[in-house]
Amino acid sequence: MSRRAADDRGKGDSRIISQRLDRVRTDSTNPDDMHRTIAMILRRWGFRDPSYFVRRFRAAYGLSPWEWRRVATAEGEP
């Protein structure tokens, strides 16, 4: 595989991961999903390694997913 193709694939992977992170973030504060744990939600969006997920989530949003849920629901942000 050429270096350029590998770089393009990496960008696509990053975009997909970003989309999945956003889905978890949205679902974690969705009133219909509040009965689900963060672990259940992240598995639904294809994250199999919780440690990897938490690192990526914190890097993207500055909070752990549990902190995000607590802050967002306290502020009334679905």
C-alpha cells in the first residue's frame, strides 16, 4: 500500500471514530438511553476496548464519558 493511500485510510478511520464518539456522546445524554450504562452505549457503537474508548473520548471532549453525562444532564443538554 502506498504511503498516500495509508494516510487517506487513516483520515477515514479518524473520521469514522469521531462520528462514533459523537454518537456515544449524544446517546449518553438521550433521555431514552439514560437507563443504559456508558459501557452498553459504547459497545452499541462498536467500541470493544473501554480503555481505548475513554482515552479517545477524553481527547475529543476534555471529559470522561461519565463526567460528560453528569455535566450535560445537570445543565439540561440532551
